[in-house]
Amino acid sequence: MAARNMTMLALLLAMLFAAACENTDPTPEERQEVETAVRGYLDALADAYSTLDVSVLEDHASPNEIAYVKKLLTELLQKTGDRLDAEMVGFDVQSISVFRSINATVRLWEVWDITRVGAADGIEKGRTTSIQHTLLQMRLVDGRWICVGRSIMSQETPIPEEKPSPTEDPA
């Protein structure tokens, strides 16, 4: 009995070691597919913020991620009465790890040009650039990579350019 327990323990340890040592580097094809999916998701995210319509995320994100973005947009609208015209200026992938060929973790820097606009009147309230270090969790579903979660790890926001009020003389 003790020999069987030792064999089971050795087998379990070998399986755990193999899982821990799994190569997480994506193939060139996986890397390209994941990066393309990341770009699609970020472009759709910018569109969702600008239009307050999360349906544009449906081909790029999981239902949970879409619900989370909808919650963020609703909170923004309720707190400030604003919407954001968000434009993805660019992103730089720092690393991609793929696990079991269906899960990927992507670390990247994103650069956004953000204009705050009154949702009711459409009047511009300010403009800023936001540089974000983010972590995206991607999953391969029905042959397509989709975003299942996005976390902002850090954010740098230079001092925003405030639009002068109509009564101020900018000179």
C-alpha cells in the first residue's frame, strides 16, 4: 500500500511539474492571431466608449467583459453626464503567454487620445492623452480569440488640455 501511495505521489508531482514547466511562448501564428484579436478588441472598446453602445464588442469580448464595460459606461454617464470620444493612438505588446492553446495573457502599453464630451449637449469639456499598462486575458472560443478580461495595471495621464470656456479670452 505504501508503495502505491508513493507511486501516486510521484505521478502527481510529475504532472504538477510538467504543468508548471509548460512552454507558454506562443507560436508565430498564435502571436499574430492574438495580436490581431487585441487590436480588434481595443478598436471596438474605443467605439463603445465613443458611442455608448457595447454591442460593437460582441465579436471581440465575452459576455462578462461586455457587461463590465457597460457598467463602466453607465457609471461615467451617471456620475458626470459625459461620454468619452476615445481614440486608440497605438499599443505595444510587451509579452504574450499562451496556456493550453486556448488561454492567453497579454501585457501591453496602450496610448489613448480621450476627449470628454457632454452626453446631452455634445460640447467638448477637455482632452487628454492616457498611457496605460494593461493586462488582457484572451480565450480561444469557436476558433476566435476574444477578450475575457482587461485590467489596467498602471496609468499615466499628462495634465489635460482644458478647453477654454466661451467667455474666456484665450490670448
